[in-house]
Amino acid sequence: MANPTNSKNLARGQGRSKRNAIFSLLVLLCLLPLAVNDYQQFVANTMLVYCLVAIALNIVLGYLGQLAFANAAFFGIGAYATGLSMVHLGASFPVAMVLGAACGGVAGVIVGLPALRVRGYYLAIITLAFGELMRWVYVHQDKFTFGSGGFTVPPITFFGPSLSESGKYYLFLAIVVISVGATSLLLRSRYGRAFVAVRNNELAAASLGINVNRTKVIAFAWSGLIAGLAGSLYAALNGRVSPDTFGIAQMLMHFAIVMIGGLGSLIGSIIGAVLLTGLPELLRNFPGLEEIVFSLLLIIVLFLMPKGISGYLMGHVSLLRERLYREKDNA
């Protein structure tokens, strides 16, 4: 028979180990700028941006179970709202960043409304069309958006002088940590549990008293807000915004990150973002090899690890944890 005291001590020890691991990881991340050059720092900053991108898509695709592909549109809306507010309104970057995230959230609500009536491939087509509509707006409303050539974002300051690449890194890291923490809290709340219930069975969720329509809108709104925030950081990182950045190719990149990292997993989102953002940089000196490795990686993960890399790792961790419990119980 299992000893409750041993189980509690084991759970307490695991929680302490998890906190120590997270603290050690954050310390290492804070020390990273001391060990890399400017280009490597730029790549690290890009990884942080795509961590937010992957989390945003995973909320709708992995946790809510909706086949929606408007993430690149939210990403672009955040970037354009941030950059244009700085150019036309003279807004500071913190204000423009908040505006970009808010515009992404509003766009999420707008895109979430069709999800109340359609699903599956129909929703996928509608959300893809929304992304192409936004690109059309960026190109043809050139008096405001500067057309197909895009525009340059003013220098980024954050309550002081212009930020260097390492300065952007610390700002981005703080935003990603806060966003991951906030998203984790949301997913552990009754709203997050409602996301999963809707994903599993909408009729069963409704029979349990869950407001399915409100749940979908909340998920899309939060997804749009996080993706819009990622777009704000992207504009700050690259210093330029143009419509060709936010097309179908960008959406396919987001989808691949989530599928390889793992659906319905925050850790998987981060793993996928780091892997697929860093891998092209490692293979940049080998023309043609990048596409081959990327395709092989996607095929291998989908066939051998259908739940993504995070699902594979968590499966093995679970087995180890169960074995550890059995050893403690038998002691």
C-alpha cells in the first residue's frame, strides 16, 4: 500500500527540483549575452520572439482544438500597429508595444467570431483568407502603411537610450517569461480547463455548463494578444516591417514549430521555436541542406513522435516518475 507521507515528500521534492531547474535556467539565460557575439545575440532574440508566436498558435490549435491559421495575421497586425504608431503618432516603444498587443487581441476576437459557426477546414480557409486580406490592406493602403516596400521602425528606446541587441534580449526575455507565466496561469484556471473540454467534445462541454462560444472567443483573444505582442517585438528586433513577411510562408513556419514542438504544450512551443529558429542559422553555410533537414525533421517527428518532441519527452519522464513511485511504495 502506498505511504501518503512518502508520496507527499516525493511531490514536494519534485516541486523543489522543478523550481531549482527553472531558476538555474533563468540564470543561464541572463548570462547568455556575455558569451555570444552580436549576430548570435540577434538569433537568440529571434528565438524569444518565436516562442511567443508558437505559444499563441498552440492556444488555439493545441488547447482549443480549432484548425485556425490566422496566427501570421495577428503577428503582422502587432508589428504594423507598433511600427505605425511610432511613425505616425510618435509613440514610445512601451506604449506602441501595448497598442500592438491590444490590436492583436481585438483581431483575435474578430477572427474568433466565425469559429462560433464553422469549424475544421472551413475555419482554416476563413482564417487564411483573413491573413491574405490583411496583407492586401498593408499593400494597398500605402498612404498609411507605406505599401509593398514597408517602412523603417524608429530606434527602440525603453525609458532611456536606444536599446542594443543585448538590451533587447533582456527586455524580450522578461516579456517572454511574464507571458509564459500568465499563459500557464490561464491554462490552469477554469478557462484553460474549458479550452481542453471544448477541444475534446463541444457537446459534452456544453452539457457541463461551459459556455462554448465565450470559451472560444477568450482563447482567440488571448492567442491574438500574445501573437500581437510577438509582432511588436519582431518590429523592434528587425527595425523594419513589410507585408511580404506575414504571408502563408510565415504561417507554415508557425504551424511547423507547433507540430514539431508538440500540440497542447507550452514547453513544446518553446522547444519548437528554439529548434526551428536556430536550425536554419546552423545550416546557413550549406545551401540546399536547410530545406532537406527541415523536411526530414518534420517527417520524422510526425511519424515517430506524433505528440511532438515535448510529448515524447514527457512520456518518458512519466514512465520514470511511475517507476520512482513504485520503488518508493515498495520500500
